[in-house]
Amino acid sequence: MKFIAKISWLTALEGGRTNDIPFNTSKYAPLIRTEGSSRNWSLVVNNYGRVDDITTIAMIYYLASESAPDNLVVGLKFDLYEGNKRVAFGEIIDKAD
């Protein structure tokens, strides 16, 4: 199942990415962490719209959807990690068609 999320990216000064935000790619798959979850899962993040310099709108879905938990819902807040480095936080705002 795919969802639309609003994602706020940490700047390099805040400890976030030093490279540009990945845009219009289906190959970017950071780890997602949600409150109450004991495991990390790879999440495909396809940023396709910009709200401002550090905020994007993205289509998101689990990379291994057949074995991933069924916990993505509208209103869910999450953090994105590249390894152990937190690079963004966001919220699911809608279901994708």
C-alpha cells in the first residue's frame, strides 16, 4: 500500500544529509522508525513536490511490503534514517491511489 507524506529534512548543520534531498527517484530507501516499533524497515521515498527548501511531499511505501508490518496509516509520524543518522521526520497525510 502506498501513501503520501510530508517530510521535513534536517539540514547538514542539524546533523542531516550533506547531499541534496533525493528527488524523483524510486531508488531511495532509508530506514523508517515509528513510535512503538521495535524494528526498522526500509521505506521507498519518492519525493515529487517541494513545499519549501527543506520540506517535500513524497509517495512512500515499504520496500519489502510482503513482510513489512501493516502500520502505515494517515496521521502516522515517523523519522527517516540513513544507517544510524536521522535525516528527516514526517507525517503521512493521505493514501495514494
